[in-house]
Amino acid sequence: MAERINSISFHDNYLCWAELEVNSSQHINLVRVAESPLPFTLNYNTLKTGGSAGQAAQLLGELAEEHRFSAEESRFLLSARFGLIKKIMLDNTLSSVPLRDLIRYEMQETLTSAAEEFIFYQPDYRREWNAAPNALTIAFRKDVYNFFVLVGKKANLNVTEMNLNCFALDELVRRLFPNLIGQVLLVNFTDHGFELNISDEKGFLDYRFHPYSKSLESIESIDEAEVCESFGKMISSLLHPEAVDHSLYSISHLFVFGAAFKPGWLEKLQPYSETPIKILDPFESSEWQIGCEDAILRSLGASRFVEVLANVF
Amino acid sequence: MLKVNLMNLPDDEDQPKKPEQNIPEVPTVTDRKKMDFSFFDPDEEPVAETITETPASPPEEPLRQEENPFSVAEEDLSEEEPDYDSAFPKTRLFVFIGIGVVLILGALFLIYKLYRPGTTEAPAAGQNIERPASTGENLTTPPPPAIPPALQSRYRQNMARNTEGLRFTRGFLNSGAKNTDHTLIVYTSDQILTSVLANSRDDIARYRQAVKSRFPNLQLNIETVEDKFVNGRKKLLAGFSIPIKPGRGGSAPVPSASPLTFQEFQSQLRALQKKYGIKTAYRKVGERRRERSLNITYFYTTLTGSRTAIMNFLKEVTQRFPGMKINKLSIYPNGATSLSQGRVNARLEISYFAPQS
């Protein structure tokens, strides 16, 4: 029997809500989708301001009523920019130091405020890097976490999962295209910059954010040439970073997608990358069948709704 | 694949979690009752060797004892949204007070510099001034600025600690028995950790004897012994921990060169890396903070090079940069199974001390 899920992805000033029908025979049907800018930009100040969660919940309620979203289960997908993701190298024989303390100590060197303001989450991650085991730790501000929990509660949504988009996107690519060998770079065009996901057949490797400009301008306020130039700088900084003498990654596949991405940019971006660039289109998967009955949605292209699709796995 | 669900946060008790619950790949401390330690007699162990270090060094304690950070308090999810405004003005007040204190201290320092006692005045006209006989040296070069006493003390501690750490690391690298190879050597403030690959338990016992003959006062505690397949052959991987007790400060002479800023230290470090043909695999500047009259910058780097180049590089940096304190040094193979083959990685966690400008 098909399972219906509300998949809601949040960025700092935008949300996308999709109702999806998932059945066990590897078939996903995109029933309906709604996109909307948020009534505010999520940042430190708006999180502290009373009423922000209520406004967001009210927007969700209006969208639910207008588009008749009816699924019982809801899953939130948050931009990885809301959290801090870090891989901590461990030493095999540090048995006298409690692992939790070691990770907190390492994270404290990176955090911009006191550790008490964060939740530390350690998923089941098994990777070795440079012959040493790595522990993956996610530091998530308690303010941000409480905000989204409150949004779900006020909107009367049964929120069963809250994930970061970098992990969901990695899962989506590996499920839809399991035959990809080598390192994969996913470039998500968001409003203020590129969200980069790097993974390989063993799993997640890295997440980064690269703004379009130093002043974090919106993509709406910069022209096409600047977007392409910024893309080139992003690729260069990833593959040829200044602080080290050799690249950390060897990218075999490069996919572009996102709500801010325009398919017409594909040819203009290619000169900036030695790796062939493709648009991440879930409809092209041969492992999963992604269906969409809405003609308008199909015309917009599935690359626009990759994040909400990723939330179902 | 990685599945993350922030709605299912782990329950956090007052006791810290067992390490093996979180990272399955990390070897756990094996139950001593089950392991065969017949080649190891703990009754032979003498008192652990001490390393001279002033107890007044900044505490290594990075952790704060606070409430459960992994839980989300249910009372925060009340119907009425919490009022954050009451906390915000206090924070701003403390920031303003802090800025005011810094400005006042800066002004006092400037006044002290301008009007400090003992400044010589220009001689009156016609007065005979007895000048020292010229020795033919160039007297126009100003002497190097004196290093403040607080920094001198810190430099001595750093150099003593770094020298001891390098001595142990080099000593372990050069220690060994037949059919044994190091796979990891870690030096920290209170212990040394090593991992050794051996063909048999007898080889491990011979390794211990070789290390004890070089460092008679060290207490080697064997933590793990497990099977490991290398190139299709079954070997044993043994992990040792060696406790180190901090002692008094060292008496090594402090270099008289003027103190380097952190940026100058970084650029000289890069130049030194080029000299030894060492590449940087990772570089990160961490927290910066002030302590009394010093600026402390935490710095993390992973270097790659031949074993000889890395050790010679470390020897020179410990001699040239007294402002650097090595908090942790890890040496492990780069793409090989042991430290005796191919290139090695050196991972450094450093605190850099510089005078406040």
C-alpha cells in the first residue's frame, strides 16, 4: 500500500512543500507541490524574535489549505547551513579519553559561540581518512532546533523526521543512480550561494557552502555571467585550495540542480569545469520510477524539486 | 547510507557514553581477563618517567561541566513562545564594558610607553659626555627588543615540552625489534600512545624490551592486541599507552630573537616546509584567545613527507619557534601499512603564544 508523506524543505528565506506517494515497488509519485518565500529571513535575530515560529506555522497552514495537503506524516528537511558538520579524526588508541569529550573539545575549536548553545549529534558514520578513523559530528543550535520543532507543533503537523539536506541528497543520488563510481559533487543552486555535497560509493564525504559573492548577494541581484564566474571560482577553490598543495578530492561526476538553477545555464557553466556537468534529474533514474501527474510541475523540471524528493528515503 | 534524524536525538546521561557505542571502527579496550598477556609481567614496571613542565601552564581542560547538552528541554516548547529579550541587553552591556576596559588598558599602556621612568635626556650644551671607546663595531644597530618576562617563562615551558615530546617520538621511531613496525605514534600532554604491528606475541615482547632499554623509566601499558591482515598475512596489532607526569619548567636558553606574530610564524613555517619538501594536507586556524599579557592561537595542521624530512622539520621548528607549544603530535603512515615504509603524515595540534600588541 502506498505511503503518503509531506516533505517540506526549508532554506533561510524559502520553503518547498511536496506531498509524495511512495510505494514499496520503488515508485514515487509527486502528487502536489507548493513553493513560497518565508515571511522573514531565518537568522540569529529572527530566531530570537518572538512570533517567527508562529508566522512560519501560519504560512504552512495557508499552503495546506490552499493546496489541500493531506498526508499524515511530515518530514522536515533543513539546509545544512543551519548546522555545523565536521569530521573529527580519531586516534585508535586514545582509550583513556572519553569519545564524547574528545569530540566536544574538537568541535569547540570551531564553534562561534558556547558549546552549551548547541546539540551535538553523531550519526552512525564509518569512514577512514588518511589511515585514521573519522567521527562525523553535527552541531546544531538549540535555538534553531527548537524553532523548527515549534513550527511543526503550531502548524499541527506530525513531524516524524528532521534531516539535513546534505545527507538526504547523498541518499537520493545513491538510490536513484547506484552505478555511479567515483566521487560525486552535487551543486545545489540556492538563493545566496552554492551548497556543495561531496560523496562517493562508500558514502558522505563533505559539505560546503560557497556564496555567490562575499556580501552574500541573492542570485536575483547578480547576472548570469557573475553566477558562472562564481561557479568557476567555487570549482577552483574546491579542487585547488590555497592552503594545501594538492586537491583533496577527485570529482568524477558533477550534478547541478536547485530552485535557483536555470537549465539554460548548463552550457555556460561547462567551460568552468573539467568534469562534465549534468543536471540532476530524478526522472532519469532507472532504479526508481518518479512520477508526476501535474503537467505544470513536469514542465518546471524535477531538478527544481530534488530536495523534497530526497526526504522520502 | 548515512541516515540522520534530528528528531531522534540520543538520550544523554550524566555519565559519558562508552566510546565503542558511537564509532564502531575504533578498537575498544579489550577485557584483560580474556586477552593472553603471558608475555607481559606488570610487576616489572617502574615508576613512570616525568617530563619537566611548569604547573602554571594554562590548564588543558577544554570541557565545562554543564547540564545535559544532548537533550531538548520540553519546557521550551510551550504554547507561549519564550521571551528572549531579557537576556539580550545584558549581553550587550557586558560587551560594552569589555570594550571600555580594553580601551582604558590600551591608553594606560600608551602612557606608560611614552613616559616610562629611566628615559635618558639629551645632554646640555657644552657638557662633556664620556663615550665608550669605539671598538670598530657598528653601534647604530638597535638591540633586539627585550622579551617580556611572562613570555620568557612561557617560551621555556614550550621549548622544554616540545623537546621532550620530540625526543620521545624520535626515540620510539628508532626503537624496535625484529619483525615489528610502528603504525602510529601519538604524543600528548599526559601520555604517549603507540600502535605496533608484529608477527607474533614474542615479537611484541621483544619490542617492549627494546623500548625499555632505551627508556628505562617508562611504564608501557598494553591496551589492545588484535589480529590484522596485512598483504594477505595475519599479524598482530598491539596498542600501548605510556603515562607522562608533568614536572617543573625547563632551563633551556630562550632564543633572543624578537617574538613573532602568529602570521609571521605561519609564513616562516611554510618556508620551512618548502625547505624540507613537506606538503600540507590540512591547515586550520582555531580559536584565538587572550591570557594575561599573551595572545594564544590554536592551530591544526597535517603534513606529509618522508619520515626523515618530517623529523628534521620538527626538530628545527621546536628550536626556532619557542612561541609554539605542541599539544598533540601524531605520526602515522601515508598510504602504507607502517611508519618504516614510504611517506608519513604528521598531525600537529599547536597553541601559539605571542605578546599582545
